[in-house]
Amino acid sequence: MKIVAVVSGKGGVGKTFVTCNAGVILALAGFKTIVIDADVDLANIELVYGVEAKATLQDLVDGSAKPSDVIHEGPAGVIVIPAGIRLKRR
């Protein structure tokens, strides 16, 4: 198993672009690929991949969803765990 993290302290540097494209390329090359969007402030991987998430990482953390609920299939078989486009405040 290999883990690749794409991070930056600055917005607008291409983290989402690199992550989404690398995920698809790796999946097409035959690797089991999981993309976890942990950016709860500017999360948009679900938009780029066109995933309509019924549950997100935020729901998992607050206990309203099970791990299996937050797993979605993206393009080329990429497994996507979205952070959630909007931070839910309770």
C-alpha cells in the first residue's frame, strides 16, 4: 500500500486538480485508488468528480454516518470519500 498526500497551506495552487487527475490515472493503470478529501473548508473534489454525496467525512466524524455510508464511486472506479462542500455547524 502506498499513500500520497497532496497538501499546501495556500489555496489556489492546484491541489484538487493534481489529486483528481492523479486518482483517475492511477485507477486507469489498474491501481485500487481512494481519494479522501479532508479539506472541510474548501472541499470540492465531489464537484470535480461529479459525485452526489449522500454522506461525507463530516457526517462520519459527527457520528451521523457509518464508514460504508461515506464511500462513493467516482470516475474510472476511483473510490471517493468527500469532505462535504459545506461545513455543517450544529
